[in-house]
Amino acid sequence: MSTVPAANPVISGLSRAQSGEAAGEPESWQRQLAAAIRDPAVLLKTLDLPADTVSTPLVPVEGGQPAFPLLVPLSFVNRMQPGNRNDPLLKQVLPLAEEQEAVPDFVADPVGDSAAKVAPGLLQKYHGRALLVTTGACAVHCRYCFRREYPYHDEPRRMSDWQPALNAIADDNSVTEVILSGGDPLILNDGRLAELFGHIDAIPHVERIRIHTRLPIVLPARVTPELLKLLNGLRSQPVFVVHANHGHEIADDCRDALRQLVSSGIPTLNQAVLLKGINDSADVLEDLCRRLINIGVMPYYLHQLDKVIGAAHFEVPVAVGLGLIDELGRRLPGYAVPKFVQEIAGETGKTPLITL
Ligand SMILES: *Cc1c(COP(=O)(O)O)cnc(C)c1O
Ligand code: SF4
């Protein structure tokens, strides 16, 4: 995929002045992203774990870059427990040899993205909602990501490349919500975001702009006053869907960022993926949901894992997920229980998984 960070103009080559940072201010999110850990050996050393804790033979692709390299910001690493090789946050980001095992039914495009493409960078599967694959870049590489094999290099890069997608949205007045996804749309700097928002906001039938992002979780410094101003200046209603899988992700800096979104009036929801050895327990999910609702972030979806190549070792049986959701229903207020869903290619929405 095309997420080689050094090639991203947002991340590389930013001087202090360009990033609008004055001496003495906290490190800008761009600088934090540039300083993210990319080497498994460095990550293990940082966590006081022996280098042979895991084998990490990343498959090189043409050009010598690993196919889906490790990437994790220090703000996220700081929430991991040193010395714990089973840390639930570490497990989400550390490449393992198991990823390279071919497993039947685990494929490159498990959710039918390629069949849903209506213009470059534009996926439309569900009524009323269109999804822009805004960028291939993320602030973190989650090993279970269903788009880890997505052909981002075919997608728009410059603003002018977006015109066909914007035209398709403008021509279809059934589209009332535009979802910016990726990759992670908040990897774009404020200038590019403002430009993209401006084009979408100018389409009269668009009522909401939804941002699917993991940055407020893994790189909370991204939630700046400037970003909030930009979002609150939109004609359309902004909606945030963030992505945290474990309560340990909701550390103080993350909590502050989420509180700022919520207190500025932006509805903020969380989606999680059910992951073996990470959050496949009622205690862990209860803790996550309580931490979220206690700052006004509503649990939205708990996703059954999409069967993407390299993620088989994270799979939890659906029956186990159903049992966990039932248990959450006994422990939590109704609004705190996420919907357990699976994305099935060709369906008209996410498919609810429920105990009959
Ligand atoms: C998941 C998804 C959506 C959003 O679905 P909701 O149920 O509204 O959250 C929209 N478009 C695509 C292509 C999706 O994969
Ligand atoms: S942040 Fe989202 S899109 Fe990026 S690697 Fe993680 S799950 Fe995938």
C-alpha cells in the first residue's frame, strides 16, 4: 500500500515555522507523527521486551519497503505496559509471523470494496451514504485492518483528482451524508481538509459530513482549536466516529481530545473490532464502554473481524461475540452497549449479529 510515511508531504519536511508552532508550545501533531516508531526492534526496546519476543519477518514488496510496516505514535506506546508482551495495545500494532500464514477464506478485499467503487476514491454501498477514501495514510497501522490490502495507489491524491467523486455526489441527491474514511482523513493537514470540506459542503443535498478517524485516540494532539473551528464552521453537521478497542486506549490525553470534540457539539461515536486476546472479554468491553460514555462518547459498533489476509489470528467466533454482547446488556445501560455487526459484501447495510 502507499502509506510509506516518508513520501507523505504532510508528515515530512515540515519546519517549525510551517507547522505554525512557536517555541515552548507542545509538539505539533505533525512532529509527533514524524517521530512515530516504525521499527519493531525499537518498539520492543522501548517496552523493555527482548528482541526475540516475536519474529517479525515483514514481507518486502517491490522497492524494498515492507508491505504493511509497523507504525505507532509514542503517545499510544506510552499507554502500553512495559515488560508485558501480551499488552492489548501492543498486540494491535506489532507485526507477527502469523500474519504471513495463508488461511482459507481470508482474502485481500473481504468486504467487497472494489465492487462498490463508483468513482476514483468513492465507495457507495448503502442508501444515503457515500464514503470517500480520503487518503491511504494513517497514524497507526492496525494489524487487523480490513483495508490493509486496499489498492490506495489507484486513488486520488491531488484535489483535482477528487472532481469525479465530488461530481458523482453532486449528481445523486439521495446522498445526504458523506463519510471521510481512508486510511485516516485527519492525516490531511487543516488546509487540505478545509478545501475538501468546502467542496462537499457546497453540495446542497449533503446534510452531514462524517469523519471516520483513529487520530483522536492514537494521536490526540491532532484535535486542535483550529480543527474544531474548521469543523464548527461547516454548514453540514459534522459527526465523528473514532476507533478504540480497549479501555487502556482512553488515556488522559485521549480523554481530553474526545471531551473537546463532544463539548464543541460534535456527536462522537466509537467503533471497535472484536479481537482475540485483546478485547474478547466482558470485563474489557465493559471497561471500554464505561470509559467512553463517561466522557460522552457513545459506543456505536462492535465489528466482527473482516476476513482480510494476515488477520486470521485475531478472529473470535461469532457465538463468543454474541455471548459478550448479551453480558454487556446485563451490566450496562442500554445506550452503552454497541451494536454487534458484520460487514457482508453486497448487503444494504452492516448486518446486525443478534441472539435469536
Ligand atoms: C460501513 C460503511 C458505511 C457506514 O455505515 P453505517 O452503518 O452508516 O455506519 C458507509 N459506506 C460504506 C462503504 C461502509 O463500508
Ligand atoms: S487507523 Fe483504521 S484504516 Fe488505519 S490501519 Fe488502523 S484500522 Fe486501518
